[in-house]
Amino acid sequence: MKIKSSTVLRNDYNAISTLAHESQEPIYITKNGEGDVVLMSVDAFENREQVLKHRAAILEAEFSRLSGEPTYSVDEVRKMLKEKYRNA
């Protein structure tokens, strides 16, 4: 975890930007000694968002499975798709 003051951000933005790109992790910016904002590169943010979307999809699928909705193996899905396109 990287922590920098708002003064460093204000006085040396380029160094903070470089750090964000190189570390690919959030940088916590403090103001008057207290946490204020979190800064990260666009790539790191987009990667984080993608991971969160995948996790949400997995969690939703697991809830569906636990609630008793039917599940299918890869072979079963392959067979259903072949049947569907054979009849199309």
C-alpha cells in the first residue's frame, strides 16, 4: 500500500502518476494527515473492475446452484448445443 500526502500530489504529480503506473496498485492520498482519496492508473482501475465483475458473476452462479437450479457439465452443454444447431 502506497500512501502520499496531497502536498506531494500537488507539487509532483508526474512522480505520483509514474508510481501509479509502475506499481499498478492504489495510492492513498492524505489531507491533513487523514485519508482523503485513492488514486490509481486507468489500467489498474479497469483490471480491478473486470475482476469484480467476474467475481460477481461467479457468486451469482454459485447462488443459483445452491438454490437448486439445474447445473450442466461441459459435455452436456456441448451435446445440447450440437442438438440445437442440428435442428436449426
